[in-house]
Amino acid sequence: MIYLDNAATTLVKPSRVISAVQRAMQTMASPGRGAHRPAMLAAETLYDCRAEAAELFRVPEPEQVVFTMNATHALNLAIHSLAKPGMPVVTSGFEHNSVIRPLRSLGAELRVAGRRLFDPTDTLERFERLLPGAGLAVCTHVSNAFGYILPIDEISALCRSRGVPLIVDASQSAGTLPVDFGALGAAFIAMPGHKGLYGPQGTGLLLCAEPGRPLLQGGSGADSRLPLMPEHLPDRLEAGTHNVCGIAGLLEGLRYVREKRPSAILAHERGLLALAVQRLETLGLRVYAGEAQSGVLSFESPGTDCEELAGALAEEGLCLRAGLHCAPLAHESAGTLERGTLRMSFSAFTAPEEVRAACGRIEETLSRLGNRGRSREKE
């Protein structure tokens, strides 16, 4: 099997992540629910994970790091904290449904800025035009469908100059690109644990500059006499039992990323991207590549349904993703909404040999599908 769907989930994890999950299942209970050793060990692990994330993302205090189930949960917390019905909200033209759907459900007025793929100048100019009068901006750092790196530093500076709060979706950038919470000055930054941070599924982080508004109400392990959720972070946004086992794994994933260094991981992924672009273009495929791009690559074969091709490749042991990637707005911007694309995405564990072999399987599969199509025409 060749796994190239890391933009969805990094399947190959550092061995320490798996060991940490197993160890937590055997030794840890729930934090804040007792003074016994299993509860205290869980509390220590959660604090260590917050502290590790705070160091990596330059968050002033570990308590500003809130645990979530995933980036979608984190984005919903952030959006429901700041957006209101009728509020003008500026987004990029490359947002995931985890941004668009909560905003639409709240009745926000969406202003979409920048529809040109791999064009940071256009994105920035459009944001500048649409920010006046807006009450909020929500922007992805990297497009999950195309790997386009948006000019988030410049966008955040514009938002600060206009006094517009900013929510950053770092789902595809955390662990590979610099995400500096203090420098960005964002109200919230959301990210999953199971992608570039190499943690287990069911984990996520929300970096908070303000307390936010709870989505869930319930036990927090402290302040039990209060009729509502506590005012202070992280308890205010963390109702119920934590995913202690997942967070233990995420802690080791964060440690791995810090040791490996995000810049080195990005350089590795970009090398694989360049290799894939070169190979795929020689096959006559349409490849969506640009200068401002991370280790995510979309491509398509004219005349071949992307879902059919992905299914045929899966039978050959090649794991890609096909379709709209939960980001119809991004595909609308790129002009691929009606047909979708195939997406190839890399990780620190992807080897050049795997990319070469994957391109070989794509060539063989396209040839087979083409021959089958010609046979049907003759019939």
C-alpha cells in the first residue's frame, strides 16, 4: 500500500505516539476527578500537552490552549464565539465547509475575498477591499484541496489595522508552516491533532486570545457550584471527560514535530511535491501547482472521472482522495466544482520512492481505463 492522503489524516505516526496512547489506556483516569495517581497522571499529561503546544505555536500561557475533538469542533467554538446573525464576515475563496457551514447556519453575511488560485497578491487585495465594515474575518492558512498557502501574516496585519477579529484555520499548516499565535494577533487559531501534528484522530486544539463562548455545558472537574461554565480558560470551553488517551498521543506528536522542525518537514514535502508535479505532467494530466504551495497537490485526467480513477487506484493499493474534499468553495474558485480533483498529499514519513511508484501506478491505471473505454466503444 502507498498512502498519500495525509491531508486527511497522517496514517503513519511516530511509534512513540502509539506507545503513549496504549500507556494512557492502562494508567490514566480523568483529570480533575480525583487526587489519586491515575487522575493526577492524566492531569499532568494534559498540562504537558498544553505547554508543548504553547511552545510550538508561541502562545503566552498553556491555559490558552483548549483541547477539542478536531479542527471542526475548534472552528465551531471560535465562530460561535464571535459571529452573529447578519454580521458581515470576510472569508477567503478557499475555505473548508467547517468554516462556511457554521457561518451560514448563524446567518452571517459572507464576503468572499480572493478567488484566484496561487495568487497571494489578489487574495490580499480582495481582503483589503472587503474588510471595511466587517465584524469578523475567518481565513484558512493553507487550502486543504490545493495546498495554496494564503498570505496569512499580511491578512492578519490588515485585520489588526481595521480592528476586525480574525479566526485562522491552521488545519493544513500546523506542523509544517510557522504558526505564531503572538505575532498573528488572531482571536482564535484552530487545528486538528491528527494531521501535521501526528496525533490520533479525535484530537484538536484551539488557541485562544479570549475566553470564547462554550458550545457544551457540563462538568469541568472544578468550580462545581457554579450554575454555568467557569469564566476562565481552558475549563470554560472543555465540558465533560477529555480524550486523555488521544491527548497523550498528541503530546508525543507535538514533541516529534518540534524535534523534527516544521521547516524541515515542509522542505521534505515540497521536494516530494516537485517530484510528483514533474511525473504527473509527463502523463498529460492537469496539475494544479504554484509557487505558494505546501505538500498538497490536486490533479485531474481530462475525460476520466476522478472518483472512478481513485477507486481503480485504490484497488492497486494507492490511497488518494477524490472529489471536492469538503471544500466546494475552493473548487468553485479553481473552476473544478463540477468535476472535482484527485488529491495527493505527503508527510514526513513519505519517501520519494513511494511518489515515483504512485505515479507509475497512475500511468498504468489510466492506460487500463483507456483501453477498457476503447473496448466498450467497439462493442
